[in-house]
Amino acid sequence: MKVTRYLALVAATVITCVSGAIDIEAWKGKEPLTPERIVREVVEYFSQRDPHGIPVLKIPEPIEMPDRITASQITLWDLKISGHSGLRLEYVNVNLTTFSGTVRLSLPVFNVQGEYSWPGWFSTSEGGANITMDGIEILIEMNLGVDDNGIIAVENLKITMHYDNLVLGFENLSTQHSILVGTADVFFGTIIQPLIIGNAQDKIKNLLNQRLQQRLADKPFPDSISPVDYAVAQIRRELKRKQLDPLKMGRKDVTLAWGITVQLKNMELSGLSTIHRTHEVSAQFIDNAVFITIQIGAQELSGGADWSMSAALLPAVAGHLDVQVESLSVTVEVKQPANIRSPPTLRKIDVQLGNLEVRSSGEGTIDYLVEMIVNLLSNALRNIIMDRLEPRIQQVIQKRLNGLDLYRIVMDQLAKRQQLKAEGPRAVQPT
């Protein structure tokens, strides 16, 4: 018989077996399943050259089903399920702007072996069963939103499964059952989707929404803007609350050629609280690394500084410099290995400046000269200047990132949360 004609029967059988009464408590191990343990074992999992299998849980292979399973009038027992140790996370794409995501998993081979019994009108088919599916790809697509209570929830979840080959072995299959199995492709849509995919989708969706409700019940989001834009709005609020707009900077001395020294004091930058998202913010998981793209900008920025310039054998001159930047746009791409013991890498930084306007007040002749040089050259050459500055900015930032111990930061934060949770209401915050 053609393989496709068995699809509905086999898929129903396999998935029903997997979702049967298996006690997964034994898979958790003797050590408590704390957040620290989960992070530690996930990091160890991604430390492998070829991460595969399911992290954290100690799942045996094969899995031996303790109970009899009934699926589409077929009773199965003495079942052994294998192949799950080859499960791989191939790709993840999360769009934080639209709050949608895609996950792709692969499984080289999946096998179920055991005994089966299938009663019929005239006789009962029974004997050994051996079901093998290879080249499996599972695609999970998900959309999130904000419910009426301001809690992030999964709105849509779709699971699609593809495979390369399916090999079925049912011993002693009667003629009647061969005919029924032969018509499996006719009721594919009515059996597979509601029984297998639909059941899994509903379970995963409900579980995710329960976890989101537990974690975010006290952190509601408005439903008028996307959560990522709300987060950016919170950053703007924090900048104002911490009085970082305007941002006051210290003194800067710059030595130029021919013994000329320029001193900048009382530097101040305004407009940082106009930060906003300019394009999509996304994260992708590819080849055991997370690639994050952030595109943000600010509206008009203004700055000012007192300046003075001195040189040997020449009188010192001084004044005040005001700068206005029409707009600022920054694109940042960061790569973080899934093994967070490795530091992140700044793969790209692209800074786009709008028109600049400089006004200087001080010594008249010098003012005109400064304004002319800066206004003409900076606007004419700002893209070239930024192209030259971006590598240096990237090097400075990367130097800081190289000293970042993300693993230790995560573990310390988890330890603090566990301590506060253990102390409960007795924990008193210092005043």
C-alpha cells in the first residue's frame, strides 16, 4: 500500500502515545528544578558542538510506555519510543514589534515499536507494530497580544509538521483493516488536525498563557501601543526621572597639531528623552547564537559647551558653542552565543545624523571661523565622518562587552530573586 494512505492512522497513534500517561517527574532528576539549575543546564547544553536532545530533563531512550494506549480503535502496549534524543532547535525568529515568532525544530528519525490489537467485523488484526518517520520538521508560528487586563497572552498558535519518509510495519493486518487504512488519506483533514495538531496547539497555548499570567499579572501593558513601544516609553520616562535629559558631561581636553589645545567644559546634551523606535526590533536564533537587531532614533538633539583654545606664543580665545542635530538614527546588531559564558559581539553599528547647525558666541572672528568650518564641513562630510567614527565606536563598545560576564550576572540575579522569595514579607527594603 502507499505510505501516504497510512498517515492519519500512524500520526494519531504516535502522538497519542507520546501524550499518554507518562510520569515526567522521574525525568526531572533528584536535584530541585530551580531557575538556577535550568540556566546552568541550558548553558551546558549549548556548550556542545552539536546541541541535540531535550535539555534539563533526563529523558531515557527508548521511552517505555507503562500503560496500554487506545488510538482510533487500535490498542497498543509494550511500546518503546525512540529518536527524541536527536531533536534540534534549528531556527527562531522573534519580531518584538509585531510580537510574533517562528520556531523550527528538526528530528532526524522517530520510531515507535510495540504490540497492537485492532478488532474488526470478521477478525482481529494483531501482532507487532513498527512505525518509523524520518526527516521531520516541526514549524511553530505564534502571535501574542495584550488582553483586556493588560496581560501579554498568546492569541494564535499554529503547528505544522513535515517529514521525508514514513515506514509502517503492522504484522497480520487483515483485509478489512487494509481497506480502512487505505482510505486514511480521505479523512486526513478531519482526523489529523483536530486530534494531533489541534490537541498539541491547545495544550501549548494554555500552558504559555498560564505562565504569562503568573509572571506578568502585576506588570500590565496598555493595549493602545505595542509592548516594545511601551518599553521604549518607559526608558524615556526613566531618563527624565533620573535627570539624564539634559545629560551633563564633564571636561574634555583635546590636543591638536602644532601645539593647539582645545578645552571643552560644561558640556550638556538635550533631547535623549525623545528616543523612539524607528524600525522593527527583532531577535533570531541561528547556529546556536542569538542575533539581535535594534533600530532606534531621537528627534532634534541640542548641545552646548564652553570652549577655549590656546597655543604656544598665541593669546588664548574662548567662547560658547551651541549645536543642534536635526535627527539621530542608530542601528545596532549584536550576536550572543547561546552559551552565555561567551561574551556578546557587536556585529554592526550604523549611525545616521541629520543636518547639523552650530552657533558660537565669543571672540568675533573665531566665532565666524568656527561656525563656517563646522557647519560646512560637518554637513557636507557627516556621512564620511560617521563611517570613519563607527569602527572606533564599535571597538570601544566591544572592549566593554568583552568584560561582560553575562552568565554570572544572570545567576546572581536569580539568586537574589530566590532570596527575596524565601524571605517573603519579612524582607524589609532599606530606607
